[in-house]
Amino acid sequence: MATTETQDLSTPEDIKKAYDDLTKEEEDCKKELDLLLSRHCQLDAKVRGITKVLPNLQVIHSDSLQLAEMLTFISTLAENVSAKVRQLDNARSRVSECQQRVHDLLDLQLCSDGVTAALASDDYEKAAAHVHRFLTMDQSQLEQTADDMQQDCATVSNSLSLLRTAAGQLQNIITLRFNEAVTADDLASVERFFKLFPLLNMHDYGLEKFSAFLCSKLEVAALKNLRNAQKTTTSDKRA
């Protein structure tokens, strides 16, 4: 607040007014000082509180850094574990594939020996089963497997050739026997050889032949019923 200049104090009234103004200004300053002093206590308390908290903040900061480092380590570890799991899955798949190839190689010789014996004894069901097992193998991998296992590839090649020949031979035999059964109207034999077509990868052909057989049977039965009906009608007219 501005104070009254000395040159203005020329009268008692001016002096009294200046005195009153100074008194008021002094009171205002005292109030401000009291307010500051009262706030000083609060500020001291806050400063003391902050001073007490500072060590804890330092600890929290240190713990936060350690936690961040731990999370980074865990993330890296998780990525490494995930990569190891993928490697194990790939290795397991390769082992499973290798086991299957070895089983196929072992079964190849069994099928080769089995189909020869089955055809010699006219056991077409067993022969078809051996050929079916052979047809489910990955034949392109068999010779490679034999080479990897340091086995005689010539033996594998001979078995493959024998089974391919046996498959073609058996397809011709089953077709011939099925046609003979149809001609002889031997329903049991027709059903027997019809069931063997799927084992030789002749599903559609078998269905076509069996459907034709059924149609012919239905046609014969229909013609027979028609003749019987005609005979019955003629007899009724004569009566």
C-alpha cells in the first residue's frame, strides 16, 4: 500500500488521515504475517512428511527397476521356452514320421510274403487285406527309408514291384470272380467279391457293378411278376 507523501501533511486532518492509513497498513501487514506464520507450520509438517517419504520413494524406485528387469528376463525366458517347445514339436513330428516309415517298411515285407501265399491258396480276402495295407503306404518314401536305415534297397524295390503286380492281378481276379458270380446268380459270391473292391481302391467300379447286378435282379423280378399277373388275368377271363 502506498504511504502519504510528507509534503501533503500540511494540516492536522492530513496528518490524522496519514496516521490512520499507516495504522491500517500495519494491521494488514500483521494479518499477512500471521497468515504466513500459520502456513509455515503446515508447510513444515508437509516438508517433514515428504522428508520421511523420500526414503520409501527411493526404495519403491529401486524395486520398480528390479521388477522391470525381472519382467524383461521372464519375457526373454518365455520366448526361449516357446522356441524350445516348437523345436520339440517339430522333432516329435519328425520322429513320428520316421516311426511310421519304419513300420511301413516292415509291413512291406510282410505284405509281400502274405499276398503271395494268399493268392496261392485263393484266399482273396487275406490277399486284398495285404494289398490294401500296401496301398495306404507312402510308397515314394519306402526306398528312401531303406537307404537311411542302410538296408538293401533292391529288396524293397522287389517287394514294391511284387505288390504292384499282385494288386493288378488281384483286381483282375476279383473282377472276373464277381462277373462269374453274377452270371451264376450266386448272391453269396456276389456279396463276397463286392466287399473286396474297396480294399483294392475300386470303390466306384464295385458300386457300379453291384448296382447293375441289383438292377438286373429287379428287372427279372419285375418281368416275372408281370408274366404272373398276365397269366392270372387270362385265367380269370377263361373262367
